[in-house]
Amino acid sequence: MKKHVLIFATVAFAAGTFTMTGCKKDKEPEPVTQNPSGGNNNGNTTNTPAEIKTKISLDATAGKVYFNLSTGEAIDPVNINATNWDISFAAENRNAAIAVNSGTEGSGNAAALVVETAFDDVKEAPADGYKPGTEALPSFMTWANYTGSNSEPNHAVLPKAGLTIVIKTADGKYAKLQILSLYEGNPNTSTPEFADLSTRPAFGHYSFRYAVQTNGSRTF
């Protein structure tokens, strides 16, 4: 009797195994993403908006700072190469300088230009017109004003409104950047504290916001 029960259980198990194997489903197709403008995207993220990042008070008072826009990190000057930095910032007294990784400034292929369009309104990087090294930004007067002694606040370097720096990064991406301030902590420049040179925050600390289109398109 016990022998017959064991045989039945074995047969049932084998049948169950056969049934499960026979009912196995085919692999379902991968989902297809939908392009916001219509049609199948198939993983293409061309229309994905670039993320806007803000950097407050990048200290350039001790020397030129090399910055990688994709990683959001400053690169030690001893480690810079053709691809690991995109833009540099320098400051001395009330002089400021911005350059990109190419030409006389670096061995990369970065380039830049200035457009007379507000940062939020720059939806697409220009197709051409970019210049290497310091050529696109030959002096801080390209993107900022010095107030001198005749305008308030006196002797201040203030970014020009409505301008955006567009950059081809060292690794072939497109970015846009707006300088917000050259003073430590991005202070309110309309206050009495800023107007007073004795209480004005330290010069040479760059604050800026930027966006990098990581998918390689020119659309922001």
C-alpha cells in the first residue's frame, strides 16, 4: 500500500512539473516611452529639460578655479586635463576673468559665446559662433559692469542683466550659465551693508546657476 502511494505522488509531481514548464509565458516586450511631441521615443531623451543647478560662492581668491559643469566639482589645478574641466574662474582685486578649456587656456575642445537673452529664455544653444579660451569672454566687461565712483554702489562689479553664457563642454555637451554675483554669499547689492566698502562681502567668490544638457542635444 505504501509503495502505491509513493508511486502516485511521484507521478503527480512529474505531471506538475510538466504543466508549469508547458505554460511558461513568452517575455513581454519592453515598454516604449512616449515623446511629448508625439510618436515613439524608444529611450531617446532629447526633449528632457536640462536640470538647473546653482553654485554659491565658488572661491577664486586664492587662484584660478577649474570647474566641471557635468559633475559640479572644482578640479585641482595639478590634475586638469583635456576633458575633466569646462570653465575656469579667476579674481584679483576688482578684476575677474572667465575662460573655457581650449585655446591658450587649456588642451580641450570647450568653447563659449555670450547671448543677449535671459537665462530662463535660452531654450536652445546656438548652432555656431562659439570661441575658444578667453576669446568669447575677453574681459569681465563682456558680462559685467564696474560701477566706479559715479554709480551706486560705488566700485562694485555687477553682472549684466539679461545675458547668458552658452558653453560647449569639454566632452561635447551644451550648457548655459548665468553669473549671479562675484561677492561672498551672493549678497543683496542694494543694502547699506553692501554699499559700505568696510562691510561689503569679499570679492572673488563666484555665484552662478547653470544647466547642462547631458543627452547631447542643444535643447535646454
